[in-house]
Amino acid sequence: MKKAKSQFLILMVTIACVLYICKLNNRTPFETMQYYSNDVAELLFEEPTDGNLEVVFYLDDNGNIWCSILRKQLLGYHILRISGAISPKSTSTTGITSSFQSHQKILWVNWRIVTDSTVQAVAFGESKMNMTKITPYGYRICWLIGEGPIETLDEVYTEIK
């Protein structure tokens, strides 16, 4: 009888672990950000990139825009980098560059917001940045993921009108 009870207990613990792992694996990148941070208020957009990475842009409780890079793993998403915040009210034309490591490579993400409606595209150095319109707020977010040490970046933005 004791053996049956212990086997039943082991079975129940195993089932609970499997269900927990399935729950972790089914979270979206944005849900992962919400789970690990209390400041995540609203998803602006998320998009898969090369190399099993996801880029996620979201608003915090103060209305600032944040960028996070996550990597898909066996048990859900792992946060590689949470970049600094930019206020959508900022008139600065600079962006934020943050480095992170993935699979023994040094990578970086560079992003900025564009409020000028005449700008059709933005290049960072010689690379055209991805651009996504954030319809309810009237601005666009440009972003680019690259490889190499961040110290070697002497690139400038070029706005294409």
C-alpha cells in the first residue's frame, strides 16, 4: 500500500512538472517580459529575427519605449538584453545601441524612434534599418541587429526622405 502511495505521489509530481514546463514553453516573448518585469504595460510589436531571436518593443508604465531581445530555448524564452528607454516625446535624433551575447557571438541592437512623417527609411552606417509603424501613437520604430564589438561602431544615422 505504501509503495502504491509513493508511486502515485511521484506520478502527480511528474505530471505537475510537465504541465509547468508546457506553460513556460507556451509563453510569447511579450508574456515572458511581463512575467519578469512589473514595468511592462503595453506591447508595441514583436518580431522574429535571424538566429532564433525575437525583438520586442513595449511601453512601460510611464509611456517610455523599451526594446528587448529574447532567444527561443527549449523551455520558453530567455531574455538576452533589455535596452534603455526612449521617451516618445523626445526630439532627439539619436538612438540607443546595446550589446548582448548569443551563442558565443557579440551582437548589438540599435534602435530609435522616428516622428518625422517625411522620413521614408533610416540607414545606420551602410545598413538599412527595419522600420515599423506604431499606428495608435503616430511614430515609427527603426531597429537593426548586428554582429561585432559595440566599441567599433562609428556609424551614423542617415534619414532617407
